[in-house]
Amino acid sequence: MAGMNPAEKWTPEANQGGLGDAAAHFGELEEILLHSDKMRVAVAKIVEQKVSAANFGQMKVAATPYEAMKIIALNIHQQLERKVTVENSG
């Protein structure tokens, strides 16, 4: 999204890096999140509670810290997507 005209709506095609870039950056994000005390606590709580799909997206159970991080990353992505949609609709 960097370098895009703020008036442009984001589309998957606009992300020229595609999923390969996203996967590469997830590794960076994972490293940052693992060093965050709040994130470690959040991941531990999700794993401990094995939360349902109704609360955290499409995954039925977060059985491992990695799955919990994927759920958190998905939630962050959805929040950012909503923010971009709101900004672009106005």
C-alpha cells in the first residue's frame, strides 16, 4: 500500500508482491510478535482457552502457539482491511 494514491481502493491486484511477499513478511511479523510480552500472554491465553471459530475467525481451535498467532494476524489484517475500506469510501 505504500506509494499508492490514497484515493485508490486497495485490490488484491494492487498488491503486486502477492502472497509470496505476505509469507515473507509474516516471518518478520512472527519474530516481532514473539518478542512482545503482550503477544506472548495473548497467545498463551488463546492456546489455553482453545477459543471457538465464533470468536476468532475461521479456525475452530487454536491448539498451538503458531495457530494462535495466525488467528491474531488474521484479526489484525481484517481490522486493517476495514480501516482501508472506511478511508476509501469517504
